[in-house]
Amino acid sequence: MNHRAKIFVVILLMSSRFIDAQVFQQQCNPSFFTVDTVGNEINWEQFPDFSLPFTVVYHGVAPSDSLLHPLHKGFSHIAGPGIDYKDTVWPDHRAYTWTNIVNADGWAAVTNQPWRMIKSPWDNNIYLYKQKWEEHLEDIWTNRYKYTPPSEMKRFDMVIADIEWAYHNDDSILSIKYDPLVPVYYQELSDSAFIAEYKSAMAGLYAMPLELAREVLHPDVLLTTYNETPIRRTWTLIDDYTWEQWVSDSSLVDYLMNDSSGFMNSYFYRLNDMIAPSVYYYHNPDSIPAGMKYLASNLFNLEVNKAWSNKDQLVYVWLNYHPCCSNMEAIKPWMAEATAIFPFMDGAYGIYPWLPVSYDSYEYFIYGLYRLSAFSDMFDGSQTYVVPVPAHYSFIHQTPIWRGVVNGDEILIAAHNPFAEAGDTTIIPVTYNGWVDTIGLVGKETFLCKFDLNTTGIEHPDFTRTDITIFPNPSHDQVIIAGSLSDCTISVCDPYGNVVWQKFSEKLPVRISIGNLAKGIYLLKLKSKNINKPLTRKLIKI
């Protein structure tokens, strides 16, 4: 165990002295509902209308009952794949993912353009490329969306361009050096010079479609490019480098960000109004344990790119597993829900969930947005993002993740332990500038709760301190209730207040059996003539 891991364990052990102050999700926000996923379509009506102060892009087919449902259910933009939204969505809500840039609607493959055939930046017919790109944009804004008012230039609100057709490591670049489509001049260069020329030319080539979009679209259109940039291919490389290396070693940043004008100052980079790192979930955690690292990988991409760029981040994420490692199944419900919440707790500008193979995952994603919308005020004005431990650490050591957002005298806490089993209880200490509390997670649930920083986290209104002791807690069989009270009515209630067990005892301590109860969190209530109001404690059955 390394030094950082020891520190984390010590913190967890220290938190045991706050054991009677744990806050669980059921206490914080009991208004949960079961997501309806009947049929491979979104049941929009199960969600009340709600909005968020973020950019969230809906990329899916149009709802059959109302084309505008997404814009009333947490989404700010629509990027439908067809013509469904042509006469309903105005420019301020348009987002367009510009794929097919390299192939230019099939023309590049037919004419054997080097870029399309071997990912080469040389000897491409740039004039015709630009013509095809402009025709493509013209088709999109005239045939798929409502026409822009005549007084304005043609526009969307944002355009996200695909930049995935290039080689990004030196060995791959050298693999085309002697291909007949590569000009002899470049073949005669040394390997190092060939690699340098390739990177410079490719950065310039990818700048061209952005430059064209900037020329022909409204000046307010936000341009960005989706890919694993500035940091690339991170899933298999995260634990190859320390966090300090990730945020200081410029060789780990993709070359598209760098040219003769300077590091992170290339023309291509400057054409991007924001960055859109792509996050892929590779493994189904049911079959490959590494799949549990999905959230750590997601937040790592956000945090490491934040270290290199001060531009806003639109997180581009799939709601299904990558085809490299699965049959494109939809991600787990708890993964989709956490995916909707945590990037915003880490300072993301927006989220773009890519077209799913199943709309079930989209429904759980919307549910996560709905939960977050209850705390929209925490993201208004000035806020501070609390990142207690970089996601890099959680990825390597498989620890729970929590994030906080501070606004004024309040802190919003989100927490999740994807490594927990269904019945596990995870206790996490949360702190900020001297404020301390402990929270409890059950299984893989996502905790989301707001706290007052002016109130000590050791006591809560529902859990008044007294000399009552419950041991052991959690327990799977029997617990002992000890204290100075007498003539007690002891009740065990489920989280909704229903009494599932009750007993009268003339004095404490008393032993009770909970072996026949289902696993979960219960409320232990004690009434006595010695106290003015009942005492309530958490009781956890494992």
C-alpha cells in the first residue's frame, strides 16, 4: 500500500468517531421514483418538466408524442440524426455533430484521397474538399432544421466536428511512410523529420473544416471537435503514469494542440471555442471488473484536460459500451445516472450523450439530470468545486468517489462507489475548510445531498445525540441497544416510516434480532417517559 492509500484508510478509520452522524440518501431526498423503461423508447411523461443551467445535448430520434419533449426535460440542445426536428427547433437549440468530414459524403473514397485512404495529410484536393464540406453544411441547415431567419447568417448554436481520422502515435505515422500515396519528398526524410512533418500537416488539415465553418456560419456559433483531446487514449494508459506526470509532461498531450506557434496554441486549437473530450466506457462490469472504473475514467478525462486547457469542456460520452470490447450493450442504470451528475460536480460546461443502442440508458441518464435539477441554485453565480482526491487515484486504487460544489454557505455533495456489491454499505468522510460530516452509500447508488456549512456535520436534527449505543451497526443478525433510558418502546421502521418490528423493554440494554429483515437501511425509534420526543437512529442490515 502506497503513502496516499494509507492516508485514505486512516481518514476512513478516523471517520468512525462520527458513526452516529452518517447521512444516507433516503434521509436526504426520499422522493425517488422507479424509472419506467418499458419499450425501447423514452417515457418522457414520467419526468416533470425541469431545466438545468448547463448544456445538455439530446441525440436521438424524435419522441412520437411531442418533438419538443427533450427541451422540457433537462436538455438544452437537440442534435437529432434525421429530419424530425426540421420545423420545430430554432437555432439557439441546435447542435450538430459533423461526422463524415474526411470522406466528404463518399467523394473522398471514390477519388482515392490520401487522407481518406491512408490517413495522410499530403496531396489531397483541398479545393474540392472545401466545396464538398460547404455543400454538406448547406444541406444540413436547409433540410434538417428550421430555416434561419432571413436577417441572420446561417447558424446552429454549436457545431462539433469529428477529428478521428489521423494517426496519433509515431509508429502508426511511420507505417505509411513508403506508401505510394505519400510524395517522394516526405519518403526521403529521416523518420523523426517525417513524423514532425506529418503532425504539423495534419494539424493544419484539421483546421480547414473549422476555418470554413467559421467563415460561412454565424459568428456566434460555438465550434469544437470531439475526440480524446487534448489527452488521448487514456483508458489503457491512466495507470502507466503518475498524476503529476499527466499534468506536467507535455508529450502526453496530442500534437493537434501544438504547432510552430507554440504549445496549446496551435491554429487548430485556437479555432476550438471549447474542447469536447470523448469518454468511452469499454467494459461491462458484470463480466470484466475493470468496468467498475468507468466513473474514475470519465472524471480523469475532465480533470486532466482541465490541467492543460482553460477552455470550457463539453463531455462527449457514449451510453453504451465501446464496440471494441462488447456487443454495444447499454451501460448499467447506475452508470447512466452517475454519468449525468458527476461531470457537472467537477466543473463541466456540458454533456453530449451520444446516440444509444438502447433508450433505457437514456432514461436513467435523464433521471440523473432530474435529480441534479433540484439543486440548480448551487450552480448559479460563483461556486467552488471540491475535488478531494483526483480521479486518477480512484482509478488506480478503486476507491469511492465524492465531489462537492460550494456556493455561499452551502455545499452540494455527490458520492458513488461503483466497486461496491449490492448490499454493501460504504462510509465516506466529507470535509471542506473545517466542516466535517460522514455519509453512507448503499450498494452502487449515487448520493446527492446539500448541507449547511454553518452547521456542524456531527449532529443532524433527525439524529439528536444521546448516550444511546447500537452495536454492532451494521449487523446481519443481532444488535444490542444500550443506554440509560427505561420503559422504552423500540420500533424498527423502513425508510418510509412503516413499522416492521416493535418491542417494549423496561430497561436497557436489550438485544434484538434483525435476521429476518431484508438488507437495507432502517430507522430505529425509541420512545420513553424519560425524553420529550422519540430518539431516531439508523440501523443497517447487511
